[in-house]
Amino acid sequence: MNTVEVTAPGKMALKGAVDVDTAAELEVASMALIDCQVAPGWEVDLSAVTRADSAALALLLSLMRDAANKQVSLTFTGLPDELMALAGVCGVDSLLPMA
């Protein structure tokens, strides 16, 4: 199952496949969590992501943009190796705020 959930104050976890079929839904759910819970920053844990493609990378960049527009900081943890490799190939790995 592909979900996003709050695991602790200021922490959320993405779980399951994050790909072209699920990224848009996960973005809406993630931003809803950021909007409804007051926190100056969020840690987004991706250690339970089972599959990630370029849509997952686009999701992370979109979340960063949307959060910055709301003056909320994001950090990412547990990025799957395949996603880190893709970020490196695309030249955006240095843009991802890692904890």
C-alpha cells in the first residue's frame, strides 16, 4: 500500500511504491499533512519506499518548492539507493536536503 503518514510531530513517512502511478496522490496527501499540522520543519522518511522512479524525484522537488512557499523546511532521510542514483544522474542530488 502506498501511503504517507505522520510518525511523530514534524515527521512523516512515505511507504510503498512512489512512481508515476502514485506520486500525484502522495504529493497531495503530504502537503495536506504539512498544511494541517503546525511545524517549522518536517523530516520526510523514505526508508519504507519499495520502488521509486523519476516521478518520485519530481515529488521530492515539488514538496521542497511547496514547503518553501509556506516557509516550512524539509529534510529527507532513508532515500532508497535507486532514488539517490537517479538524483545523481539528473544532477539534483546536491539540492536534496538530507538529514
